[in-house]
Amino acid sequence: MNSMTEQLLDAALALPDGDRVELVEALIASFQPEDRPPFDESWREIIQRRSAELRSGQVTPVPWTEVKNRAREKAGG
């Protein structure tokens, strides 16, 4: 990921939950045909539930850098 993309990601992660969900939906939609929605209602419910778990402190978020490092370690690189 280049530095501009990382800056964009950091800015996106600082957005309120609802705005982040909308951003994710828009990005995913940009890869899909216009006649097919990116998420059905079951996905929206999961996203809303997980966002509420984060807000309530029920789950602890993992920093993106740690997620990337774990994934690289698992991939052997």
C-alpha cells in the first residue's frame, strides 16, 4: 500500500461508524455491476451488530498494522 493509500485509510478509519459503512458499501459497489446491490439486508444487520459491539466495548478492535502483520506471517512472508 502506498503512503497516499495509507493516509486515505487512516482518514477513513477516523470516520464515524455509519460513514465508514457507507464508504465501504460505495467502494464495494464500484466493483460490482450496477444491477446488483453490494449488500443485502442480512449483511447490513451484521455490520450494524458488529459496529454496536465495538461501540459498547464488547469487542476490542485490532489495529490495521497488526492485522497486516498477522496476515503476512500466516502467508509466510
